[in-house]
Amino acid sequence: MKTVPFISAIVLTAVAVTGTSALAKGGADRQPASFEELDANGDGQITEAEITAHRQAKFTSADADGDGQLSLEEMQTAAQAKANERVSKMFERLDSNQDGFLSDDELPKPRKASKMFERIDADGNGSISEQEYADAKDRMGRKHKRHQQSDTDSN
């Protein structure tokens, strides 16, 4: 199997679901609001009232039916809108010839793909067995879990 199309497909899939998974995690992966976004009156200072107003505006924007509660559907819609925005920005950035399509040479080149492949291919035979794949997936899960625990410990 060619690695470039495979890696490219993984990158595009990951970007498409980023918004949904970020919202589901409670926003742990999201970009924080900029200072300018929070400083609503532009006085160079952020007040607690401005932070509260920013949070309320985001809630109100997601609350499509205006009932003061977020349903699963409203959260999914908000997450999908964010994902669509991210994909559009990424597409504009990567479409270097601005033809409205991404060709293989416009996609980011994997910097560590061969190193990652070698790490997963534990026996070094040039292919990844089902067991090697499962082992690598398990290692990544443990690493991710440790990272999440250290994030919650510092709060």
C-alpha cells in the first residue's frame, strides 16, 4: 500500500472529526479565545463580566431553539459547524494553486511516517501484523490516558 494516500486520508479524516471530538471532550483540544475576543470593549483589560458575556454568547449561539438548554442535536450542529470552518480554512491554506481541489502534492507531507512505521513494525520485516498494530494502539491508548490524567491532576 502506498503510504502517502493512506496518511493523507488519515489526516483529512482526523480534521473532519476534530470539531465533534473537541466538543465531546469538553473543549480540551480547542483554541482558547483570543485576548481581543474577550476584551469586548477594547480597553486593554479583560474583566470577569467580559468572560461571562463571551461564554454566554457562545452558549446562546449554540442554543438554536432559544430554550436556554443545549440538546444533543444542538451540540452536534455547533461542533459540525466548527469542524466545517476548520476544514475550510485548512483547504484554503493547502490549495496552493487555488483550483478548488487538493492534489496529493498539496497535502502536507508526513514528517515522521517512516519512523512511526518502523516503530510499529516490531519485528522489522517491512510489514505490520495485526498483533503489532494492536500493540501499538494499546501503547498509544496508555500514553493518551497518562497525558489526560496529568492534565486533570494540574487543575
